[in-house]
Amino acid sequence: MQFKALVSTADSKGTVSSSVELVEGTALPDGDVLVAVEWAGLNYKDAMCLSGLGNLVRNYPHVAGIDFAGRVVESSSARYHPGQAVVLTGWRVGEVRWGGYAQRARVDAGMLVALPKPLSTRSAMALGTAGLTAMLAINKLRAAGLAPGSEILVTGAAGGVGSIAVMLLARLGYKVVAVTGRAEMAEPLMRIGATSVLPREELLTGSGKLLDKERWAGAIDVVGGPLLAEVLKKIAYGGAVAAIGMAGGTDLPTSVIPFILRGVSLIGIDSVMQPYEARVAAWERLSTLFVPAAYEEFVREARLEDLPGLAGQVLKGSVAGRVIINPRDPS
């Protein structure tokens, strides 16, 4: 068996480059399920892997791609059968293990989730890790007592996680304030459910106070850093913030005041090592809430050979919504 894959290599100076190559099936890692990849996603972490950043990839040659959807070709697991549609996110696939930027992927059965029937493999990757993470964050906010009708802030709203969170929250009956640094994305965000759009610069212009006026019941933060610190100052009493990303930095220049005087909760969201049952529940919920046609203007299709260039754009924050990759040969 041979298949095409985007293979990344590193030279003696650690510079990473990637190209589409024909790969032997024997090069795939061990696993009990072989999947024909129909779609993969491009996430911020993928862009880091393709650019050699963060020391995420330790061994080369490597095939990146932290999420993918496709159909089972072979399985020695009773859980899956040939022809079945499946989706994979997390488990450090695409980092320490070969991932989805290929026509074939071999993984352990426990890493997969059977795709709920309402979702196609393409829709699954329009969601991907971004959609799963957004759903997990919303579940945590609901568990923290933030009921539909509450006003929720979403930072990084033009990106994958943020835009999907806007749609899902609106579908569940929340009032959504979308924060973005891209003015041209205001109208698209309103079309998928945002009730208002706030320029990122306005939020970053801090008052210098330890607490500001209470503005939102909760937030989903995709950025981290100083932006998250400003958000925490403005959350209402008893509110909660689900923290997802750190594109704006890993430092959190804040104080304990919002947590102590207002009882604000900061909830970390990890999608990589989520247990199987939580993944199944989240994908089932996504299959009832996500509207592919309404989200289509946020979806961009690309091919394996486009990925190195797209990775640089993702790192610069110039890509909106979701980029999905079709590794199959043109018909």
C-alpha cells in the first residue's frame, strides 16, 4: 500500500520543511484501525508543528495533522468496522504520532469516535478540534450555572474555536458578544448569531483598575495573556470564564481580586486528553446544534500542498474560521 502524505523533515539547523510525498504503508505507526482520511483540519497547533515551533514534534520525518475524519479501511477492534465514518481529535496525534495530513492514518481504536449520522466527514472537520473544544467550554459554563439568556463574551471570535462558539451559544439561546481584531468579520459573525461585535482594541484598553464595571455573565477566551486579564476584571459576580488558547501569551497579568471579591471562576479547557465518553457526548451534541450551511462562509478548502503556506498565515492570525484539507486525489 502506498499513499500520499505531507511529510515534514528537519535539517541540521532545525529548520522544518514539508512536501507531498508517496509513502509506503509500512511507515505508518502501529494501531488497530486503518482510516482512509477524507478531510483534515488546520489548527494553530498544526501551524506550529509545520513551522517547527514549540518543540511539539520531536522525531522526523513526521506527518502532522491533529484532527481528521474519514472511513475505516481495516479494523481489528470490535468497536469499528470497514466503511464506518469516524473522527479523531487530540491524543497528541499529529505531534508525537503521525496524523491526518495523509490519505491514510493508523491509530488506536480508543482515539476515534464514531461520527454521528447527521454529520458528514466534511462537516466533522469544519468543526474539528475547534468545534469539540468550543462544545466542551460551553458545557463547562452551563455546569457553572450560566443559563441560556445570559450574555457571554467570546474572544478571538473570527477564528475556528471562537466562530463556532458564537454559533453554538446563539443556538442555545445565549446573547453573544464577539470580540475580534478584524473589522471585516463583524457582519459574518452577526450572521451566525452574535448579538454585537466588540473591537479587540477596545477591550485591551485597560482602566488600570483591579476591577472594572460588571459587563458579562461569562466568557470563552481563545487568546489568553493581557486580553484574558482584562476580561476577568469585567465578569459579573459569580460568573465564569472558560480559557482555551494562548495565542496572546501565556502570562496572565491579573490579581486574585476578581476571584475573591466577585467569585469569578477561571476554567481551563483541554480537548487533547478528554476521555472517550466525554468526546462521544460532545460530538452527539454538536451533531444537533451545528448548522453546516450557515457556517459555510467560515470554511475554506485546501489541499496538502497548500499547507506550508497556510501555516504561516495562521500564525500571523490572518486566517478566519476553519481551513479544511482534502488529501484525496482529484477525481
